[in-house]
Amino acid sequence: MNKSKNVAKAFLLFAMAVLFINPVFSQETEELVTMSLEDLLNMEVVTVSKSSEKISDAPGVISVITKEEMQMFGGTTLKDILERVPGLIGSTVYMTDRSTIAPRGDQVLASSSHVLLRLNGRPMRESLEGGIKSETYESFPVNVIEKIEVIRGPGSVLYGSNAFSAVINVITEEAQRTGVTVTGVGGQESAYGALGKVTVKSGDFSLVAAGREFKKADWETNVVYPDTSSPVNYNTIQNMTIPNNGRGIFLGMNYNNFSFMSSYNYWKHSYFVTDFIQTYPAYGNAEWAKTFANLGYNLTVNDQWEMDFNVTYNRSTFEVTHWPGSSRDSYEIVGEWTNFYNPMEELSIVFGGLYNYFKGEEEIKGLAKITDGKRYSVGAYAQLDYRLIEELKLIGGFQANKVEELDLNVVPRVGAIWYPMERINVKALYSQAFRAPSINELYIDFSDMHGNKDLVPEEVSTIDFGVNYHGEQAHAGLNYFYSKMENIIYQDRSGTEPTYMNGTDVTFQGVEFEGKYYFTRNLLVTGSVTYQQSEDKSGNEHVTPIADMGAKFGIGYTSDNGLTASIFNVYQGALDDKYKSQYNPSPEAYNLLNIYCKYNLNNLINVSALHELSVFVQADNVLDKEIWLPDWGLLPGKTIPVNQGRAVYAGINIGL
């Protein structure tokens, strides 16, 4: 621990020295450097209304991580970057979705099914369980990301099922030039990685392709579980080597009004079904993979009316090495027609329709198929924004969805954005959302889990009330939220055979504060604080394994001589005592302190053919905190390993 403190102190002294020695200007991407700080802090976003609008005008609680921030603070995975977003926290479950993101404390389910992940506005879904994203969070090539937009709260008015507690939209770069960039990374204990990117720009044609291969250090640890077969009830200690490696690719092409993009992400890690470890070897390695593709066409009807046509394909697979021997394969096809109509300057309307078809199956390898289901759904949606007066904007919308064998579901959105004075806005929003039961929740038939064809969709109603300031050098927002979730689908383990059931109702409420301040163009301070409480209909508090209190703080600096230095800390408070473990380390409050430092060698080595030549060092979890979390989704009283401690990487970027 003393060594960790010394490392942190040394970095802070180094960063302070940098601030005094180096001139005040930054080397950023060409697009960002041309933006004023005011525009950067109140930039255009597309996720809330599917069309471009200022953050201050967007009818939602939205945060943006820009490329400038990603280059300033580093990050080896998409999950690393998302954990810096206000209101989001990294979490885990026992087997099928080992890498998850929980928004506003919502980890009610044993998966990420309450979060909708989108790539350039198109859904990246998994159909069998309803929301697995582990492979994408851990393996997507982050070197191709332009920015990330995150809505906290429901988004189902325009996005359908799963946009329940958050919508995460990953937006990739567009080719501005023809070039190649390669990154090599090495770390302790044989960790290594490589990233590559190719951009092509020729007239109306553009292409961006990126790839990532990353292997983190294996984690050797002991997992303790009770051995009830022993007459004296000894505990058994199982030594495990936990792998953590993955690969991802992305391809995006545009020609005139046509677009095509595709990605593939694969991840290998561990799983622990601790309720059954005393009976079976219910632990081992798991492999996730997701294939995504989208074909789109944009049609301009006239000056006031545009249309988008998209066909999206997702395929997800999942396999484990030991009991229960699960092997999953599912896919989804979405056809969507979206219209953007602006009949007058004060009024904008978005409306459209979509068709979903999804199919999935799961088998126990060598035994039998336990799920084989398919379904379809159709939907229609509309949202209008009307500026009643210069200082007041009104929002209204709905989405109607008909899922096969389920009743028609309609969810509304209403709200108002008021501008009482320059640079300040007040947002008052009410939104509903739903999540349809997944294929496994309906149809799985296995001795240790049963589906339920009588399940109804989960529903949530959320109120957001916030005040925001967008200044020339600073942005700050204070938001209160209240969410009531009904008909939550859960695994009822009270009987002899676990069964999916509706019934759990949960309320979340809390306060979020976030802010960014640019002392100068090249010196950024950012931070957020979230406090949330949860309670179910029986009066039980601390419903999810997410701490009530969380805080984040980062400071980053880039000089005109090519030096970037930053530090970012994610703090999560302690969990309630009911999440303590009897056998393994209990969850504790923790600080995830990360340090990033990069130096651009172009100022020292003047090679005209090189667009970039830089070296970097990144240290994750500097305080060397080993993190164990509840094996969420199983009976309480046990924990599983999540973060092994400090990891240090060094690498080189070469761009042509």
C-alpha cells in the first residue's frame, strides 16, 4: 500500500511540474481543436431524439465522453471508459454477463438487460437472455471511437425494449484522410495488446476499419466454498487461473447516401455458479462472441423531410467449459424506417416504425437442447419538439409495441425545457419504458431453471428534474431522479426448481451532480457524485449490489510539446452488510485510481511520413485494490473475484 501511495504522489508531483514548465496549448483532433470550449461543453448530440441537437436542448439526462477525453485519460476497454461516466458503475454477475454496467444503481437483473447499447445509433442486442454485452464492453476496438453519448433514464419512446435505465450510443470516427495507425501494448506478467486502424477517403467514398487484440494478465487466486459432503463441514479451497483476453474488429463504409458497418467482438473470462459448486465443478472459463452488421440508406425527400432505412443483424454465442455445459446461439434482425420532419423552425417531428425477428437456442453439451424459441415484434413511434417561446421548449412522444403473444404496450414521454436565463436550463421530464421477456425467460426447460410463458413485460416510470449550466469554460448539472419499476422478472429460487416469475417491484431515487471545467483549453477537471437509494415493495432496502454513494474525479493536461498527463479516480462506497461473504473476501468500498501519460515524439523526431509517433504508459488500479463482488443472480452470502489489482501497460502509437 505504501508503494501505491508513493506512485500516486510521484505522479501528482510530475503533473504539477508539467503544468508550470509547459506552454498552454493542446494538440487535439482537427475537429475538436476548431471548436470553442463553449461549443465543446454544449456540443451536438444525436442519441436522445435520433437527430442532431445541443445537449442543452436534448429532452434527456445525457453525458458525453469526447475523443479528447478518451485521448487524455486513456482506457484499454469500452468498460474502462464507461466507468468514468456520471451515474454508471461497473458490476458483474455470476456467469452469463460477467462484465456489466449498472446505471443509477440498477443491477436488479442478473444481466445488462436494462441497458440498451447502440453502435452509431443501431441496436447491439442479445436475444436469448435479453441483454448480454460482456464481449463488447471488454473487446470493442476503442481506437475507432469518436465519442460516446449516454442517456440516463428510459429511452423506449424511440428505441423499444431494453432502453429501460440507460441508452449507451458508441459513435465511431468518420474518415477525414487516408492513413494507417498501429498501436502496440505490453504489460506485466505477459500481458500484451495490439490495435490497428485504417482510414480511406476518396471523393464520396469513405472507409474506417479497426481491430484490437488484448490479453490481460492471468489472475491466480483461491476461491473458497463450503464442502457439505464433509462430516465436519470443512471449507474447500479451489485454486483458479482466471483468463482475460479478447479481440474485436470494426468496419464502417459510406458511399453517397448508403452506409454499411459491421463488428465482431470475442471475450474469454471465468464464471462461478457458486450455489452448485459443492455438487458440481460449476466454475471454469466462458467465451462470449457477438457479430453485428447494419445496412443503411438516407433519403432526402425535400428541405423539410428526410428518411432513414436500416436493416440490422445481431448474432450472439456463449459457451462454458464445465457444468452446466451451456452452449447458446441466438440472432435478431431489425428492419426500421425513420422520418425526420421539420415543417417549421419551431417544430421538429421524428416518427417511424420497425419490425424485429429474433430466434435463439441453448443446449447442454452432450445432453439435450433446453431452449428453442423464436418471436417477432412490430412497433411504431413518434416524438415532437416544439419551441413554444424562445425560453420554453415542449416535448411529447410515444412508442407502441406489439410483441408476439403479448398485449400491445404503449409508453409515453413528456417534458419541458425552460431557459430562465442565458446559459441555464431547467429540464422536467417524465418517461416510461418497457422490457419484453427474453427467449430463455419464456421457454427454457432445464432441471435447474424453468421459463414461464405467462410472463408480462417489465415497466418503468421515471421522473427527472434537473438544472444545468453551460458556460464558456464550464458545464455543471444537478439532477434528481425517481424511477418506479414494476413486474420485474426474477429467478424465483424459493421452490425446488428455480423458475422465472414477474412480481418484484423496485423504486430508485437519487441525486446526480456532474461538472467539467477547462482552466485553459488544455487543462480539464471533471467529476461527478451520485447518491441513490433503492427499495422493493416489501420495504427491503439496498435491493441491488451497487453502493448508495459513488464519486468520480479526473484531471488531465496536454501541452503543446506533445505531453499528456492525467489521473482519474472512481470511488464506490461500501455495500450493505447483507452482501457480506461467509467464505471469500466481502465487498468493500474502493478507489479505482488510474494514471495515463503519453508523449508525442513528433516534436523530437521530424519524419514527414509520420502523422503520429507517440509512447504512453497507463496504470490501472494504482492502489492495488483486489475487488470481490456478490455472485449476483444466486443466493446471497458468497462473492466472486472481479479485479485482481494493479496493472501497468506501456505502448507505442505509429500513424502514417
